[in-house]
Amino acid sequence: MAPSIDMEARFLDYVSAENKVEPKDWMPDAYRKTLVRQISQHAHSEIVGMLPEANWITRAPSLRAKLILLAKVQDEAGHGLYLYSSAETLGTSRDQMIDDLHTGKAKYSSIFNYPTLTWADMGAVGWLVDGAAIQNQVMLCRTSYGPYSRAMVRICKEESFHQRQGYEIMMHLARGTKEQKAMAQDALNRWWWPSLMMFGPSDDQSPNSAQSMAWRIKRKSNDELRQEFVDKTVPQAEFLGLTLPDPDLKWNEERGHYDFGPIDWAEFFAVVAGNGPCNTERLEARRSAHALTALQKIDSDGVLVFAGATNLFITVQTLTRISAAFSHAHHILRTRWPARITRFS
């Protein structure tokens, strides 16, 4: 027992000194399990998060909007691949992680169990959901596990673009007609509180948070990250001329932060338990997509053929080809009818 305790103490000193842990390094079993759970859940969230946005690609209001949303969904597929690859370095297989997702053993972010009802939801998701994700993920660029931290550098750069894209949608709607501004306000009303829940339970209800911070997996607590997000988002909403749906929201001069109302944690835990508005729909869509791609392969000529088991590579390849086709079409249209395309892009 003593050697194990000594190794764990040395490991804690090692990560406390801001050193990176690499796959072949010794690490406590609990550290490894925590990382597998966190990274796989993160990967699942990226993949499931593609579903509500992909549904809007064909319904986006312009060719430009379609191209941007298509690129964003493709980015999310790539993020899932980076993260699954990072988790695999810890000794777990991708097949096992995906099976855990499909059987309900593994979780993904609760935010993706809410419906996207209007085009304004694409703005709210980009601005708030991706904004909350960035707030949480920037610190992960300095997480103690090397493969995870390196993946997060690329992911955070792309997520920052996604947030700006979402904010642009909200700005166009907020400055549009009365109906468009009302649509933006409605989306904000529905996504604000679920976005705050994304940071996880309060610190006193989060048993894993303290240990993750000691191991330098996390750098800040759930409540710290949530407060920072609120402080950043309030002035952004004011600039849009929209109102955050919280009557208790006000600036606290003494604390130097915004006070905000109580979060409905009963709703959060109900969604996590599988009782959200879209839990069943999201998992069923994911299972169906996986079953379909397991039978498909794109050959060197771009022809879809049947094959054996595969993974998300097919999704990325398919999206890449569709994106290239859209870009080519957009270029041709701009060349031949520049005035008309400018009006609608």
C-alpha cells in the first residue's frame, strides 16, 4: 500500500508543478477513469450536438447561412473525432465509448435535449451554448493530460467562431422587424437557463469537482465558470437590445459581479436522467445514424458503397463533399448573378 500512496503523492506534485501527463506515464486509476468519463462525455456531446443544428441546414434562410451552418456541423464532427482519439490513449476503445452512449450508460451535455424551434434558436445556440462551452473549455487547454489539452486548443479556436456566428444571427434578428426581434427574444428566453445549467451542479453538489481541480484536470469550479459566463453575457444581451429572462439579475457593486436568480436544478437532473424534451429523439437519431454508417463506405471516386463497420469518418467525409458542392455552387452563382446573390446571402 505504501508504494501506491507514495506514487500518488509524487503524481500530485508532478501535476501541481504544471507538468503534462502523457499516455505512457504512470497515473492513478481514479485519474484515468475520471478522464475517460469526462473526455468521452465531451466527445458524445459534440456528436449529439450536431443533430439539432443539422436539422436546420436545409431550412437556413440564405445560401450563406447554409454554408456557415454546414461548416459548423462539420467542425463539431471533427471535435468528436479529436476527443474520441484522446480518450483512446487512456486504454478505452471507441467502440466501447459509442456503445456506452447508445445504451444510455454514458452521458452527454443536457443542453442538447432541448428542441430548436426557429431559426433564432441557431443564433441562441451559437451565442449562448457555444459561449458557455468556450467558457468551460478554455481552461481545458491547460488541463494536465497532454492529449486532451492539445485537442482543446484546436477545438476552442473553432468554437469561438461558432459563437460569433450565433451572435451575428441574433444581431440580425434583433435589428430586423418586430417579428424577428420577438423571435430572437423567445429563443433567448428558452435557452438562457439551460445554458447556465451547462456548467454542472453547484460546487456543494458536485462531488468530483474538487478532486479534478487537485489533479489539474479542471482549473475552475462550476460556480466560478457560471459567474464568469453571466458577467460576460449580460452586456452582450444589452448591446442586442434583448432582455435576459431573470428578474433577479442585477449588478452587485460589492462583489463586482452580477447577481442572478436561482437555477431550477430539478429540471437539470430530470433532463440528465433522460426525461428532457428530446432525450429519446436524440439518442434514437444517433443510434440510427450509427447503424446506417456502419454499412456505408465512400470509395476513391466518391461513390457510396456498402462495407463493414466504420466510425464517424464517414460523417466527416460526407459533410466535406457536401460543403465543397455548396461552395462551388455559391461561386458560380456569384459570378453569373452577383447582384441577386448579394441580396440573399
